[in-house]
Amino acid sequence: KNGVSTECDLSTISDSVEIIESAVLEEAFKKDDEVCSFVISSEPLKDAFQELSELQGVSKIFIGVSQNQPNLIFFASGNYGDTSIQFIEKSEIFVDFKCSVASANWGYLLSSIEVGMKALWFANETYIRFNSEGMMNVHHQVKVNGMVAYINFILCAILPEREEGGEQNNYEYSNSEI
């Protein structure tokens, strides 16, 4: 619309090295317990990531999951303020939502999320899983020539920063803070 176009390059895994690398990432994800998974309509997810990425000065996005409402939270802090986007599992945007921990949250580099979410613009639904270490396993469902295909992406959370004395600066926040 209005002279704006979006391009997305999709490639299939055909090289045995790529298949091995993909299997290694999947095994790394499975090494730790899965703590949350959900299937969500892609449209509100597109809107959320668009809004967060437009916040000036954002380099990290934090994602929180919880058994209590709000169940899914996206949070970013920019040069001129903070933005949080909250979703409730009972809303019509979720096809399914499961969370086995009271709450958890992780930070991700915006630049990495943008790479993994390119296919989101073409997806109908997105299946996202988190393991206990914050690895995010994303499966975008897209239709290609009337056929359903899945585009997968695995992203590791940012490791907590260490203060000068060796103490970790965890990105902990509660639902009420974001």
C-alpha cells in the first residue's frame, strides 16, 4: 500500500551442514525444560513488534510470561520512555497458551528478534516456545501456493550482565512493573 513494499527471502534447508546445525540448535533447546508455549494469531504479534521496534533508542526487548494475567508481556525502554504490550491468554488472539512456571522473563537483542520475525509479516499463526534458559523457539505458519509451510527460528536470550564485583545484574521485573 502507498508505495511501500516488503521483501522476504526464504530458503530451505537442503545442505547437510545446515540440517546438522538446525538439529544442534533444536537439541540445545530441548536440553532444558520447556516452561511456556503458545500459539498466537500473527497479526497482534506483528503490531507489538512494530510498535516496540519504532521506539527510538531500543536495543533490547524483554519478554515475560506468567500464569497470572497479563500472561504475555513485551517490554522495551527507549530514549524517551518505556513501552509495554500485554496479552491475556483468554483473549481470542491465542489458540493455545501453556505456562508451567509462575512467571519468567528474558531479554533479547532487537536486531536478533527482527531477523527471526521477518517471516511474521507473512504468517497466519505463530507457535512460540521458551525453555528455562530463555531460548525462544519460533515457528511461523505461512501459506505458499495454497500449501502450509513452517519457518522456524531459535533465539538465545541475552545473558545477564555482570557488575564490576562479579555480581549478576538480572533483568528481573514483576508483572506490575511492566
